[in-house]
Amino acid sequence: MIDTIAQHPMLAALIALVSLGVIFGGLLGFAAEKFKVHGDPIVEQIDNLLPQTQCGQCGFPGCRPYAQSIADGDAINKCPPGGQNTINAIANLLDVPAPALDEEHGEEEEIKTIAYIREDECIGCTKCIQACPVDAILGAAKLMHTVIVSECTGCDLCVEPCPVDCIDMLPVVQGIVQWHWPTPPATIDLIATSKMSSQEDAA
Amino acid sequence: MQEFAVILVSSILINNYVLVQFLGLCPFMGVSKKLESAIGMSAATTFVLTLTAMASYIVNELVLMPLGLIYLRTIAFILVIAAVVQFTKMFIEKTSPLLYRVLGVFLPLITTNCAVLGVALQNASKDLNFMQSSLYGFGAGAGFSLVLILFSAMRERLAAADIPQPFEGAAIAMITAGLMSLAFMGFSGLV
Amino acid sequence: MSRTWETPGGVHPPENKLQSMTQSIGHLPIPGTLVIPLHQHIGSPETVDVTIGQTVLKGQKLTTAIHSDNLPVHASTSGTVIAIDDHPVAHPSGLNALCVTIASDGKDQWIERTGIADFRRCGPLDLLQIITDAGIAGMGGAGFPAAIKLSPSNDKTVDTLIINATECEPYITADDAAMRGKTQDLIQGIEVVCHILNGPKRVVIGIEDNKPQAIKALRSYVQESSIKIVPFPTKYPSGGEKQLIYILTGREVPSGGLPIDLGMVCLNIGTLIAIKRAIVDGEPLISRITTVTGEACGVNRNYEVLIGTPISHLLTHNEFDENNCSRLIMGGPMMGFSLTSTDVPVVKTTNCILAPSHSEIPVDTPAQACIRCGLCAEACPVSLLPQQLFWYAQAKDQERLEAHNLFDCIECGACSYVCPSNIPLVQHYRSSKGEIRKANIDKIDADNARQRFEFRKLRLEQADKQRQAKREARRLVTEQARAASSTSQPGSSAADIIAAAQQRAITKKASPDQQKAKLERALLAAQSRLQEAEKRLIEATINGSTKQQTICSASVESARQKVDQAQHRLRELTD
């Protein structure tokens, strides 16, 4: 049989390639079934790096939807509370370049702020309680509301809904316990265009 | 025994596929930014190379030669390579989604990696037997891994170093690759 | 002679110890005010127990405990409490901390002291409680509560007690002076600790060979059978706990572990003397031996200083010349930190005040680029790779820093000392350690916030489901009621029911007057809110940041819009 096919080169070529294709296609189909993938664990890993303030400044209603969007290819520089550190960490995870923070979504805050309710002016309307994404405000209808400082993430979603505008965002006081040594200044610039000196100029 | 040692030394060091024959430069430059992804990529490519060398030998011996279809070698080998790469892709996606994510488009691009096709075609043109072909394939993969891992380790250090701006990124990487290539050319005449 | 091992690395800076050992331990006159910080140890501070204006006696406890890692502070002399507030303290940050300020009355009157001469009759736990109540922290510089270090643990027995008499850092001679001047107190302190630890098999005093007089003094009081005195060659930094353990026993404390893991406890000379004072004399920790040295001070000497003495008091009594002093250092030249003010008080861990002249310790030359010489790796006593740590500290690569054991660095300064480019390596490592710690705390906070968010989502979903269920139930009830009513009144139809509902709605609707009043009230409220917003905008323009101004102007805008809307609605109604 081989000889007959060998005598008709066109036919030989056709049969050879088609049969090879069929064999490999069959093998791949079998492998596709065996190695089926469910779900997307990448989203979990990206979500672990986000700061969980659930503030919505990235344009998504929470950190997990933004993590999902990053897994689908969205830009990684939309999170102001996370700042440049979070952008670098996500870039490291996904092996993509780390861009600067997208100012459109907000600026990176140097000092963390915590919400504070001026209790004299509070009318007990519960609008801020409904707005807080981590339930950090204690209170009930027609009763005093107050912010639980240890749970507040500083997302400032409660400031808008307050009808008497009695919520302030106060900076957290950094005492001796929170202090740590600052980075020493960079070494002297021998080359004007080196990375360290351009980072210093940008900073 | 000695023959196998010669084949391995030849394909890993003397005729290194990346730095001496300049094949497979695309993943070499593209996946070498992080050590972990480089290790993953080199493992995948070695797997593909060995399997391809074996499969292409079988296809060549059993289908192409008897039917006198030598001129279809390139197409047939590409078919084999594509199937093997697709299989590798599915395997990696299942076992390590992060690696799959990190390799990104470079995983299916192993199909067009000229080193893989180069190994298959070189084996066929040199008329080697099955053992020798597979060893060449494995040696090519090992040589690729060696160079890729070394290069990515260097690139990681370069990323943290204080490089003048005009040289950052691809420029300093190319210079480094050139210097590595010079070093590997020193192996010529070893065997 | 016992065998000693040699630690890797290390440097030999000039010792400069002879200047401060020409006289015996001195005593200073009692300062006018004493500033006693509440937080002088590793752990959390206690709460203040005294009030302003209260008279206190020498050795009186000023605080009460709330947690198990608390350590009290005591009044160092008799007098009146004049302030309990933030005051500059000796900390590299230069920040303030809560302190009790006492104005001394000069009488130096003690509280009633009950010493236990026969301490062997007491159980270890009672003795440990006395040590805690005396406020004894590690006086070698770390400040770890001594009682916690000596507490028995269920699974680890102590078979070796090591007394750290090394004092490897240049200039400091406080322990040397204590060994020569208070030898008997020291030996008694060792006996107390041996009793607390239930008689460890080995008791070793590790001392550098640059202190021959101290070795002689110790040998004259100690029976070699019970306590071994082991001198070893001088090298910096042999005085670190882990380094000393290796030198004396050849065993390494595992990374991230403690000496107790090897069955060893290591205590400083000053701590042992304080323990003796607390148990045998009944005196809490209110003074320590501090070296005052440096060319900018006319007198270099060791003093027994009251805790809380302002540094200025020490300096004035030692002919301090401010113009000659390049900077004031608390601690030694390798591990000490610069002080920004002389108001800061001496605390339990102040072993030295160093006032060098400009020629002695000149101002730092600026750092240059790393030339990869590798001298730092040769000098590191912990066998780390300072060059790699520096590289990754500059790149802020947290993962790689931890992989290179950044947290095993003891911050001794040997690498910075040998660096030919004058790179402040230890500062880089300290900064990286701080950033990593902060990042870990932020991670825990973020995980906590995520949990609360997920729980809130769950709670809202459940509330929603309950509401749905209730609505369903109500709907079923009304349907059944309608079915029941339709069977009893065949005349009712859908149209009748709708008409009845519309009738009810019409009667409920407010009269036009009531509506107008309501809208007028709404308008007034909107106008008052606008006034408030405008007031805040003016305040922000005067003394607020640009961000505050933008926020205020935005809220003024929205308030104005609401006023317009209210006016519009009112006009619609009246038209």
C-alpha cells in the first residue's frame, strides 16, 4: 500500500498531512478534557495585595471587582490608597511594568486619615452607617453615631451622605511607637542621568 | 557513552542554540525579567524541545521518508511543534495558573521559536538515530535553560542597579547578552 | 582556662576606654527636676498612679500595671510631682513621650524598704514578682524585662547562666567600673539569679581581655568551682547576646530564636546588681552607672546617676564645652544615637553619654557609590551579606531582603565602620526593617477590613432575603384575603378595589397649605446649610490646605444647587 501511495505524490502528501493532523488533533482533544481549568485563582492573589479600603476610587464597587478587572487586563495603577507600593507589588506578581499612579483616580495620601463624627451635631439618621463598607460606625436610628477608630480604613465614603456634614477626616497621630528610621539620602550623583538621581528628582 | 557526552556538551555549551547559533532570542529577551518566570519558561521549552525532537524523528522516519515527502518536512514539523506546545500550554494552565499568567503570550510563541524548529530540522538533515535526536533535543533545552536562567539572574540585579537612563531596559539587556555571547563563543574548539 | 570560640567577622576600633577609668564611680548632686519617662523597656508602659502636686518618696512606685508585659517606674528621689505630660525623651526620632516630672526637695527620703537577706527561703516566683515590681529591665541597652527573661517555661530548662561582662563598644566603661566598684553586689546578684533558676549547671562570666583589673577583682571574690570567669580576646561586637553565647559555648542561637531555646540565659552586669538591690536591699531600680566621656567634656568619669536626671545636669558637672562638641551621643560610637536636646533624661538603658570633639568623631563625609569591595561581608559577625542587603534595600525589594535574613542583623555597625565609600549601611537596614514591619501591619489591617466587608455583604444579602421572604408572605396573605373576600362579596372586582385605594390616597394627600409650608421649611434648611458651607470655605481659604479649599468650594457649590432646587419647587407649587 505504501508503494501505491508513494507513486501518487499529491495523494501521498494529502493523506500524510491529514492523518497527522487527525492524530494530533485527537490527542489534543483528549488532553483538553483531562486538563480542564475551573475558576481563576489569579483574582484571589491580586485581591490579597489590594489595601481593602473598599473606597471605590478606582471606579469599581470594592477591591475584589477591581482585582477581577485587573485579571481581565485592566490597568494596575488605579488604586490611590494602595499607592505606588501596591502598584509595584501587583506588577511584580503579574510580571508587567509598574506605571505611576493614575492621578485621575485620586492622589496618594501621605498620612492616613480616620473619620471622626462631631457628636454634638449628629442627628442619628444612620446614612453614614449604611455607607460604611466595613461597618466601622456604631449607632442606630435616632441614637448617637460614632466611628470605631481601629476599624476605620479612611475611605471617606461616609462624608458625602451625612446631611448635617458633621464628619471630619482627621490625620492619625504618629507617635514614637509607629516611628521608624527614614531612608538615608541617596549617594552622590556621579552620572546625571542615573536611575537614583532621576528618582530623587521625581520625588 | 562518549558519543552521548559529546552530543550534550556540544548542544549545551559549544553550539549553544541561543548565544552561538542565535536561535530562540524572542523568549530569551522577553521572559528573562524575573527568575521564577525564567525557570518556568526554560522548563516548558526543554519539555517541548525533547518531545518535539522525539516526535519529529518518528514522523520523519515513519511518514515522510517512506512516502518520499522530504519537501513537507517543515510543514509537518510545525504541525508536530504546534500540537506539543498546545499540550504543554494546557498542562501549565492546570498545574500553575500564575506561571501561565506570567508567561502570557510567550507560551504559545514557543511554536514559532526557531530553536525548536531548528533542532528538528538539524536532526533530520544530519540523519541521526532516535537516541541521538532526543539527546540533541534535550541538550538544546538544557543549554537554553542554562543561558536563560543566568541571563534573568543578571537582569534582576540590573533592575535594582543605578543605570544611566539612556541604557535602561532593553539596551543594557542587549549589551549583557552580547557579552554573554562572547563568553560562550570561547567554548568553540573544545570538542 | 576554658575554651573559647571566635565569632566570624568583627572589627577592632580604637577602644578609648582609659579616659573614663582614672577615678572611681562618682556621685552627682541631686538635680532640681527629674523627668521619668513611663516607657523605658520593651513591652507596653503602665498607667500613671500619681497626681500633679502629690508628694512622692524616693523609690515610690509611680504607675500601676495593666498587662503582663508592663514594668513600673519609680521616683528616683523624694519631691513633688509637678507635671505628667509629653516631654522630649532619648529616642532617635526626637519625638516626645509621656513623662512624670518631679521637683526634688533635696531630702532624698526613702520609702520603707524591706530587703530579704535570706532570699533562699523564698520561692522563685515570689522573687520574680519582686524583680518585676522593682521595674528591672535589661540594662545592657535592650531593656527587656528581667523577670520575663528569668521566668520558668514549661518545656525549657536553663542549664547555663551567662553573665555578660563584655562591654565591647568603645568608650563605654560602665560595666567595668561596676565590676571593680560593686563586686560584692554583683556576686550576690548572681547568687540570687542562680537560686531563681534552680541552680543552673554552668555559671559563666564572659569578659574581654582588655579589662585585667576587673578580672582580678572578680577572681578575688569568686570561687572558681561555682562561677567560671572566662576572658576572651577583645573584638567588636562580642558583647551581643548571640555572639557571646557562641564565644563561650560554641553553640549558635537559631535564626529568629532566643537563647532560652538552647537552655541558656544571658544577663548584664548592671541588671544583676539591680536584682541584688531589689531583693536583698528592697530598693527598686532608681539609679544606674553611666559613663560620661568624650573630649568635649573636661571630666571623663563613671557616675551613679539617678534615673530621670536630665543630660544637661550631667554635662554641666563634667565641664561640657558645647562649641567643641561635634554631636551629643547617647550610647557608644557604634550603636548610639544622636541627641537633639540636652533636656532628655537618663533612662534605665543609658549606659553612656559621649560628647566627642570635632577631631575625635568628625562630621560624616557624604556617602559614595558602592564599589563592591566586599569588606562589609568580611566584617559582619552574623555572616550576612551586607552588600546584597544594601542593594535590595535601595531597590526596596522586601522579598529578597527577607530571603537574605535582614531581621538577623544585630545593627552593630561593623559593616558601616569598614565601608570605604562611607555608606551608612545600618541606617538603610533599619529603614528597610521599619518599612517591612509597617507593611506587615498594613497587611493584617487590610485582611481585617476585607473580612468585615465580606461579612457586611453577607449581612445585607441576608437582610434582603428576609425582606423578600416577608414580602412573599404578605403577598400570599393578601391573596388569600382577597380570595376569601371575593367569595363572600361577589360584587367586588379589581376596578372597585383600585378606586377604593385611590380614594384613600386622595384623603391622605396634604392640603396645598401644608405642602407650601413643608417646601418653605426645606428652602430655609437648604439656605442655612449654604451659609455654613460658605463659612467653612472662608476658614479654609485663610488657614486651610488647597485640598481643603477644593473640598469646601465643592460643598458650597452643591449647597447652592440644593437651594436653587428648593426655590424652584416652591415656585412650581405657588404657580
